[in-house]
Amino acid sequence: MNNAQRKSSKDRGIIERKLKTGETVFDVRVWQGGRAVLIAGFRTKELARKMYRRAKVDQDQGIFKPEKYQRRGGPRCTPAVMTVKQYADKWIEERRRKYKPTTWESYRSILTYKVIPALGHLSLLALDREQVKEFLLDELERKTLTGKEISLKTVRNTIKVLSRVLNSAHLDGLISQNHARDLKDLMGSPTEFLVVPLSTDEEQRFLQAVRAYESEWYPFFFLLLRAGLRIGEALALRVEDILFNDRQIWVRRMWSKGGLQDNTKSNKGRRVDMSQKLTEILRDHIDRLTRKAELQWKPSPTWLFEGLGVLPYTQQHVRRSIFHPILKRAGLRKFRIHDLRHTFATRLLTQGDSRGVTLKYVSTLLGHKSIAITADTYTHLIPGNLRWAVDLLDESPSSNDCCEACGRPLLGTASATATQDRVAA
């Protein structure tokens, strides 16, 4: 063999072969302990090269394990024949311990009932972007058994799970790219569908309805409106979590379908400030619970919102047996319990901008992992509230160092500094 016919160094160990279908695939062969380890069935030479480089690096570091790649003598399930279903099943099982039980079950359900029926039969390598886009568009047009359209949030969750599966396959070197990425332009902005805060009038009518039909639950719903807690976080509160001296709530656990979780959704506890009215209502609520326990010769209450047994009520019970009947009996429009949390955040941002309430502060109260989540979710709801700020650019300082258009102190002036000091105080 002359030099022209000799393989380049990057292609050594890569074997090209033809399938009976006429398709060309590439196998990778590395030698370990005098025996060949075959990693078979890549559709492109670039994927085969990537796997070969990874195997050689492991050999150089002395950590190469043949079973990590394939069984000696032949493949277990090569990328050429591995289907989307096979990889999705493998992916979800590997992440059983990574996600919370409710999250894991939600992802498993999405894969089982949506992704796999539509794409599961396809070869992982045969899957392309057009097929993923077609699947997304079909989901957007699909309707429920009652004829209602599938919510945008449901479709986004489906694509999110599919994207995570394909991203994992890409990192494993099984496919060249994640075809489910960057498809948000097909769905539009989700915020107008996901965030529907209550108006001031709706909030008052809702609280009046709670007092009229389920008065013992008034502290619970008032807490959601004034502290912005998730329903699972509120149900998991203990009496000891209400810090009256600091006027704060210590949020550090969650009650969900998977049981009592010793952490929140963002995997970190937080302290949420209480308003004076909320402080009074919760103090009266705890006093009533304590008196009730004493009259019944029971220990002091553990949970802030006690259930029938030793644990709090479930989210499902609160929604179906308490919340939805209140809305129906009061003739209120249908909204979600989570919209009470959105109302809290939106009200803080719209009414607190002139008093120094920052997006970071609201994000901290809500327990978001990143301030970007808060910004993407809520800022579109408050356009124009700071329009006076750009008016300052058109004004020249007047005799009293205030904007002639809005009367606010101009930046960098003594009056502006005094205003800032008052806000800080």
C-alpha cells in the first residue's frame, strides 16, 4: 500500500461497510488487551471519528472500559438501529434519581404518551429537524377529547422533554445535533398564556367569596396572594416557619404528589417578607389552631394548614374540593391557584417601582433560580409604568431641580439623592 492509499491518522480504526439496504455505515475498532472492541453503526464518519477520539483518550488515561461502549465481538444496540423509543426509555430510567418524583413522572408520561407514539419507531440517527418540526406543529393543532385546544404550556413542556433527550443523545455522540433546539419561533411568546394575574376587583371578590364559603381557608389564600408562595410550599409550612419577630416566612420544603420534599422547586430555601396584614392574619390563625388543640387535649399544631391526618391536605384536595367550588359558587371566572402567585408578583412590580422595588427583590421572594426567569415572565405585563424616566431626557433642570413634565427629582440632584435616601430608609 502506497502513501496515497494509507489512511490518515484520524481515520485509523474506522471501518466503512455497506448494509444490505445499500446504506453506508462506519464502525469504530480499538484494541484493548489484545482483543478488538467494536463500536458499530455510525451513519457519518464524523460521528465515528468523535467516538474513536473519545475511546483513545480513555485508553491514554487508563480508564477505558469496553462495556461502556459496546460488548466485545459486536454491538448491543448500535446507533444505526437504536430507535428514539429505545434511547428515550434508557434516558428516563437513568434520570430517576436526578429529578423530583413528580417531575420524573411528568417527563415519563410525556415520553410515553406523546413523544414515543409519534417518533418512537424512528431510528435515532434517521430523525431530522423537519420531523421534529412536524411533530411540534401537530401538537399545536391537536385538541382534547372535548374539542379544546392543547395549551401552549403543554406543548412547550413536550418539546422541552424531547429536547433534553436529544441533547443527551448528542452529548453521547449518537447524533450530530439536537434537532429540537431553537423551535420557540413556531410557538410564539408563551407569557400571555401562562401569566394571567387577577385584577384588584377580582382579588377582592375572590377573598370575599373565600370568607363567605370557606372561611377557615381564608388565611391560606390570603397567604398565596400576599407572599407569592407556590401551593406546595404553602401546604408544607410548619407553625415554626412563621418568624413573627422578623416578619418573615421561612420556605424550605414542598408538599407534592411525590410526598413531602425537604426542599423547594429551586432546591434552596428562602425567607419571604410578610406584610403587616398577613402577619396579623397568620398570628390569629395560629392562635385559633392552638386553642382548638388545647380544647381537644391534643399537642400543639405542627402544620400551619393541618389536614385530616398527620400530614397536610394534598394539592389535589385543595384544588378540587376547596378552590374550584369557591369559584363556581361565587360566579368568578376560571383561573388557577398559581395565578394568585402571578398576581402577587405583578402587583409588586406595577405598584412598587416608584418605591424602589427591584426585579431582583421580587425574584428572591418568588424563589426563582435566575432573575432572567422573573424578567421573561412578568416584565411584558408592565409596559409604560416607567415612561416618566425617559421623559427626564427631554427636560432641562428647573429651579427646583425637578422634571417639568412629571415633577420627579432629576438624577444627580440633591432632591433626587434625598428621595433615594427616603426610599432606602
